[in-house]
Amino acid sequence: MNRGVLLLRGGELIDVDGRRTGDLRVPGPSEQTRELDVTGKLVIPGLIDMHAHVFAGQDLGVDPDVVGPQTGTTTFIDTGTAGAHTFGAFRRGTIDRAIPRIRAFLNISTIGITSMLLAGEAENLAYCDVDACVGAAREHADLILGVKVRASANVVGANGDEPLRRAREAADKLGLPLMVHIGEAPSGIEDVLAALGAGDVLTHCFSGWRDNGLLLDGRIRPSVLAAQKRGVIFDVGHGMGSFDVEVARALLDQGFAPDTISSDVHAYATARLPDVMSKFLALGMSLDEVVSRATLAPARALGLTSDAADVTVLELVDAPVEWQDTWDHTFPGTQRLRVVHTIEGGEIVD
């Protein structure tokens, strides 16, 4: 039960106004005030995980009511776990009753990511139904932010770029962004980038697929820079196979940073958003840059209204740490972000 205003005392506040030390009043339904001492801790807007899979009880999905409070995540963007024929179940079984806020990109395949282990959801083109996708997105317009397609060999099979083409068509009919997952060809990176415009999202931007990634012979592809210039959003989507520290270093050294930092948390991935953020601290990004890319940047990219009652309290722990990417590389860090409190709707939920 919400008991009124929550006063966070003495923390270091990082938000759209910059960084300062002071108190933060988290609104509640009454003027009764509770106090929480967060001296020496980082107080930031609630974390937004731009790429997650939180259809609880489905093969890929994790429980948002467990992972959210543990990771300081107050908003999850589910990216294609559900399609037109499964989104109703996702909504009624998870979204409508979840503690964190959940919004979604609808999979172009009506079955969504039904199984990570057996077959790709876009191997059967009959499921990649543009009209069904558009109809479901309009039915659930309060939750759907865009269309998702996984344009990689293990998902599309022999269908090549056709699922990508259909996803583009559905997104255009809806006037919503398209999010494209990249991996191993046949959907080539140049073809994917050519299909994306301002506001669209390319996720897994630090993927280690050498023949289908953002680098070509160690240099940023000109098509990547052109896409960035026209407003394509580049998202991390760490996951279980989509973050290569060697690629990340090369891109960062050439001045290319991700627009949004996300975990791609799912049942087969151990990455959690604060740890993914910490990896970018180890790679030389500043604390303010990292925080922004997991809070303000995804909110702006997706047109989400900020909720002053959603707050994450972190501790920046100074200690040696060895990080691992998803391509069997390790790299050192000297700091990690630890979740102290997760505040959702003015209530401490951790």
C-alpha cells in the first residue's frame, strides 16, 4: 500500500538536469512523508531496459516482478517475445499484473519467439502476416511501440530478407518504428541498414559477427555512419551472444557509442542491465553517459513519458572486477553498479 511521499535524503542525483547532491521527493497519493537515507548513493530515474523478454511462463520470458526489482528496472521494453496470436496472452498473463511498466515491440511473426531451441519464428512465412501484425498492434495500441523482426539465419531459415520486408511494411502501415535484430546472414547488414530510417532501431550493435556487423576490416562501415546521421537508433542488446568487447572497443575508439544500453535479458541469458552498464564504464564511458543511455535516451527514443515516482538507487562500488562478453573474451574493470533500491510508483519494491 502506498503510504505517501518518499523523501530520499542526501543522494547524488543524476537526471536531465545534470548531477547534484541533495534530497529528492518521490510523489505519492498523500502528503504523509517517509524518509530514506541514501547518502553516498546514486539516485537516478528508474532504469528502462530497451531490449528485454518478459513474457513470464513462455519459453524465453523471465518474470518481470523478479528481475525488475533485482535490477533497478522500472520499465521493460519487450522486444518481440509475442506476436499477433500470442500478445493477448502476454497482456493478460503478464503485462496487466506486473509491477514494472511494460511496453512492447510486436513480432512480425504471429507466434512470437515461441522457442529459442527448436525453430525460428520466421522460418514459416505464413506466420509473418502483415495484416495480423497491424491488426494486433492497433488493438493493443496503448502498449505497442513498434514492430520487431529477428533478421538472422537461425530465425529466418531459407526466407532471406522477406521477413524483414514484411516487418518494414507493417511498421510503415502503423506509422511506428521498426526494430531489427542482426546476427548471422542471410540478412546482410547493408540491407538491414538500408531498410531503417529515423526512429528505427538496430539492436545487437556490438555483435561479433565479423562478416555482418558494424565494422568492415576494423573500420566503421560508411553505411553505419549514414544511418546514424539520419536518426537510426543503435541499441546494445547484450543477451547471450550479441556483445563482443573487441567490436565494442573498436567502435568506441572510432567515436561511435551506442544510443541505448540494454540487457536483452531472457531465460537463456545471464546479463542484467546494471552489469551491462558497468561494462561500458570499464570501456571508458562516463557514469553520466552510461546512466543517460539506460534512462533518458530510451525514454526519448520511444516517446515514453517520465514517471517521477519511478526511481533507482545505485551504489558505485570501487573494486577490481573481471567482465566477460558473449564471445569468450574477458576484460577488466575497476567499478560496478549495484542496485540498492528500486522504487516503482513511489513504493520500494526491492
